[in-house]
Amino acid sequence: MIGAVDVLREGKDFMGHNSHKRQILAALIASTIACGAEAQLAQNLTIHPKALALGNAVTADPPGIMAIHYNPAGLTKLDGRQLEVTLMNVYLDIDADFHAPDGYEIFGIDGLETDPLTGRQRDPVANTHSHTNNVALYVPGYGILRAPPGPAVAPSAGISINPPGSKLTFGNAFYLPLAAGFYRDKDDPGRYQPQATALQRTTYLSPTVGYEINEHWSVGAGIHLSHMGIAADQYMRAPNMLLGVAEILQDAFNCESGDEPLQPWLALCGGNIGPWDDIGALSINVQETLSPTYALGVMWEPRTGSAGAPVTPPKPL
């Protein structure tokens, strides 16, 4: 009997050892499996402070009325009439350094030497530092709004109604699911990438309904009507070989004398343009006044904890 017990113990130890090996093997296999991942820089940053503090991991426990965005089924957790207003301060800080490597030249023109016409470095951006903390917003119908220096304000508001004794909860909200923008001083070396820009999606209507199936299951659906706007103001230059050749020819032909030997086939003396000179400005302002999307959600609440699954299509730009 004792021998049988010893054999049984050894068998259990052997089985436990194999099980441990299988777990390690499974972990190693899982660590070698790669899958695609997507990330967005300015998405869901100005909707709700609780969601932002939790890294937007709030699908199973959406924050208040903003369940309209994260999981419409979460509206069923709100009773009676609810009003929610949020004001979030937005502060950004953007820095950039522009370092010129050794031998920084284009067609023999040294970008670090002094321009005899201006008395300044040929490339005003080389070996400089760019800094801005100015916020820009996109105002529908207007374009880029340069906010005063300092933190900006991102508002959101919503309402919900749950009639007494009803399993339906209705909600509507105004918020900014996507917002990013900044502007620089006009003489900032980063003005070429760009000087001012704003990317913003404004959801102005989002009628949503949540339905409580039972104490464990809820579903929800909503239609979101939004405005999408993109704008940018940017100075332009073209530090390439062609403009390097043009500047060399301008100096060789002595354009100050008014003699242009290549006219009328090629006019070089219309202006002193080199590879590091401004050649123009680019201004973009595009918007879509009505950009509809939808949101579907389901929530399961067992005795402890909860789980949720939202469905939202890609938002068109």
C-alpha cells in the first residue's frame, strides 16, 4: 500500500512537471506570434478625464454620458435625467532641433556661410532650435483659430434621460473625439513644417439609445453627426540641386547689370532665389460639414466585474 502511494505521488509530480513545461512552451509560442496594431496620436484625448486617466480602457465601464462614444450600452447605468459638462485644459509643448551635418552644401553653396547680400547665414534654419506651446483650434466655417498663449479649453457636454420604470435610456452629447493643433511665431525655424495647423473632429449631435435586456446584459446604438476639418499654413522653400544651379547662374550672369544672355528662353534675373530662400506659402483649409458615423455596443455584467464590446467604423477624413 505504501509502495502504491509512493508510485502515485511520483506520477502526480511527473504530471505536474509536464504541465509546467507545457505552460512555459505555450508562453514562448505566444511571445513569438506577431500581430498588427494601430495607434492614433490625437484620438480620444479631449472627451472625458476619467477615460484619459485610464488610457481609454473604459469599454466595460464607460464614464457617464460619454458612454455614447465608448460603449452606447453603458447608458443603461444612468438613472433619471443626467446633465454632464466637462471643461478640459489642453497644454502642449513642441520642440525641435535642426542640426547641419559636415559638408552641408548644395551645388557648392555652403549653407552655413554668410550671404553677402543679407549679411546672414545662408540657411537660417541650420543649427537652430524651434519651440512652441501655442494651441490652435479649428472653427467650422472659419479655419484655424490661434488661441492666446497658454492652455486652451476643450469643452464637452451631454444629457441622458431614463424614464421611470423604462429599460430604455436616451442620450445626446457634444464633444471632440479628435483634436490637435498648434501655431508658431512667423520667424520660428520650424515654420516650414508647418507654421500653423489644426486637425479636429467635432461631434455636434449623437442621438443614442441604450436598452437593458436584463440585470446582466445591455445593448446600445447611436448615430454620430460630426464636422471634420483640416487646415495648415506653411512657408515653403526648396533646398534642391535645381535652385542651387539657378543661384550660381544668377551670380555668374551679373543680374544687377540687367543683362540676361539666355532670354527669352530662360529668365534668371526675375529674382534672387537660392536653395534656402522662401519661394512661397501653402495654405490648406478643407472641411466636411456633415460626417456621419455610427456606434454599437454590448455590455455584460456578471455578479462581479463587467465586460463590454463596442463597434465603431473608421471615421472618414
